[in-house]
Amino acid sequence: MDIDSRRTSYEEDLMAKIAWYYYIDNLTQQQIADHLGIPRLRVIKLLEKARQYGIVQFRINENNAHTSMENTIAKHFGLKDVFIVPSAAGMENRNEALAQAAAIYISNRLPDHAFINIGYGDTTCRVLNHLANNNGAGISVVSLTGGVNYYLPNTFSSVFNARLYLTPAPFVMSNKEMVEAICNEPAVREIAEMVPLSTMTIVGIGGVDDNATVVSSGIMSPKDLRYLAMQGAVGDILCYYLDINGKQVESPIYERLISTPLETLANQNNVIGIAGGEKKVNAIIGALNAKILDILITDQDTAELIIKRSGQ
């Protein structure tokens, strides 16, 4: 599916969601606008479009499974929003579909001259490249971790319209003394001080299988992940590991990380988590239970498993 088709699909899903909130949940147009972070005028226009396209006629709950699942997950975990995209076959196709959807979702909500925080990972890197390729006004991006290479344009980018504010340090240091020294450097402190001021935060949710990005990038070994899994870890955000209940699992690697603490993320507004796939379902549930995320973007197959495994 090309980017224009995805944009059309996104608008149709947004129309269904707005119609649900207006006709089923009885929210006002202003409440919907505030909840979704879009202008009230756009809510009015999309409600009218929903009537023209027959979405309201079909009663939404019977004909739009995505909207029903989105509301179920959002209410269960106390999220501002959930955006579910059609499932794609294969991990790379899924990551690309989620990245394109996330870029569209973010572009529709990003004010002019805004700064966004972004974490490391395959899907988040793809999101960054789509945003930088398709945002005519350009974006300003603040890295949440060290490791400059995680935030650079991929080889397929013909345009990269983004200003990057990257932490000038590796992701993982050899010891905690080096971390303390690096974090006291003015250039590193400057980036860390920008994080709380950004409009949005985008993070991936990693699993604990051998295909995890931390393994493929050499940050951790399969043995390290097995040890964390034995302690109850189901996944990570920014290389901080969580159990299924959202509690952080302790690991010696934390003292060697150049990474934004989860406590800082929890105090941010508009934290968007992006992940999909059966192997990441428990990781996503753990992240949602940690109350760090405000918004979840995932695919339909994953959403169905989240609902099933979390007893909704």
C-alpha cells in the first residue's frame, strides 16, 4: 500500500473514531478535539464526511472492528488514544506498515516548529525517515539515547528534512564512571534538558527474543536477554526492562546506559509507543501497565492478542 492509500485509510479510521466518540460515547465536538489533539473545525468536517460515506449509517460498532478494539484497549489501560492498522505479513513488512502509519498519525497532530523526542530501534528509525521525507516544513528531533547511528537517515532516503539534536555519546559505556563523566559534559546535558520540553515522544517496545534490536545491534547478547527473561522481563523501552505488570526488572546494564530514564518518560505528555507482532504482545502489555505510554500504535493481529491476554 502506498503512502497516499495509507493516508486515505488513516482518515477513514479517524472518521470512524470521531463518529464513535460523538454518537456512541456522547462526547462534544470540543471534547473530541481535545482528546485527539486536532482542531474542532476538523472534527466537524470529518463528522460530515462520516455521514456522507455512510459510516454513521452502519453504526460503527458493527462494521469497524478497529474502532471497537481501539476503544477497548484505550479504556482498559487508560490511554488517550489507540491507532490500529491492518496487519502485514513478516516482521519487516509489519515494521514498515507501523512506521508509515505512525508518521501519518504524528504529522496530523504535530504543530509547526515542534520538537519531538525519539528513541532507538528499527521501527522508530523508519518513523523518523518517513517524517523527514514527507514533512515539508521540516521537524526537529531530540534523541532519547546515545548512539548517533540509530538516528541517521537510511540509505533509501532521497530527502531528509529534519534537524537532529543527538546525544554525542555511545548508547552503552564500559563502566558507570564513564557514564557519569559523559553525562556531565555540556553537550550531553544540553540534549537531556531538551527532552522534557518536546511536544511528542516516540518510542519502540522491544521484546526479549533473539531477534530483538538490542541483540542485532550488539548492545546485548542472547544470553543477557535470557537472564532478564528468567527474572520476569517481557520487553523493554529504551533498554530498560519491564515485567508483565509494568515493574522495572533490575539489570547491571542500566548503570552503563546513556538513555533517558523511564521516570522522565512517565512525566511527558503524548508518549507514543509503536510495536507489533505476536512475540511483542507481552512486552506491549508490560509497557501499558507501566503507565508510561499515552498512545499506542499497533496492528490488528497484535491488538486482538493484547485484548485476549489482558483479559478484556
